[in-house]
Amino acid sequence: MTTADLSPNSRRIRFLAIFAMVVGALFIVAGIVAWIAVTVQLSAENITVSDDAPFFAGSRVQGPLSAYAQAEVINQHALAMSDGKTYAELAQDDPTRDVVMNASFLRASLFTSVVSYGVALFAVGAGVVSLIFGYISILLSRRETTLS
């Protein structure tokens, strides 16, 4: 069956289906590239999860779970140093304020990588769904033509 044999409606459906599949493939590639880029950058920092972390202790930070584990242990250390106070709660002349501020920045950076992994995973998932819907749409456009 050629495209010329299809009804105008089936041709539109097929065009949109192919478009959805191309966009889905691009999403998958973009998600994989983003995942790899974040992993490479985290690995290049040579961060090791602290030995007192509740999970992934002693392992290198090179993925979303190890980045999260290190961010959590940094928070524990900062709160221990500041008697449970956050950066905003410390007096401006408190000597631990700079250390707690740096801990906050480090946590934010690690959480940014965790979010980046989530976005990359979402892109791959959206791409897979787009491919599936595109394929199903092509099958339905063929079925419509055979029923006509």
C-alpha cells in the first residue's frame, strides 16, 4: 500500500505519527546524551560519598543516588557544625556561617545533578511514549484504509 492509496485523513494521521516518532527518537537521544554528560561531569569531580552516609558510603559520586546520598550527608555535617541551624538561621557574625554556606552551595550543586538525571529520564520516557503512540497511529491509519 502506497501513500497515494491512503485517504486524506489517513495521510494526515501517518504524517503526524511519523513526526511523533521522529520527535520521540530525538527525545530519547537527548535524554541519553544528558545522562551521560551529567555522569561524566560528576565523575570528573572525583567526589566520594562520606563513610558515614546512610547509603552508598565510600562509593564515587557518579549517579543520581550517590549524588543524593552525598548531598544528604553534607546537610547532616553542616547541621552538626551549626547546632542544627541552617545558614539563614545563623547570626551574620557566626564563625560557622561560611562553612554552612559552602555546604548549602555544594548540596544545591548535587541536587541540580539529581534533577538533571530526572529530566533526562523524563525525556527518554516521553520519547518512548511518543514512539509507541506514533507506531499505534500508523497501524490505525492502515486499518482505517482497509476498512474504507
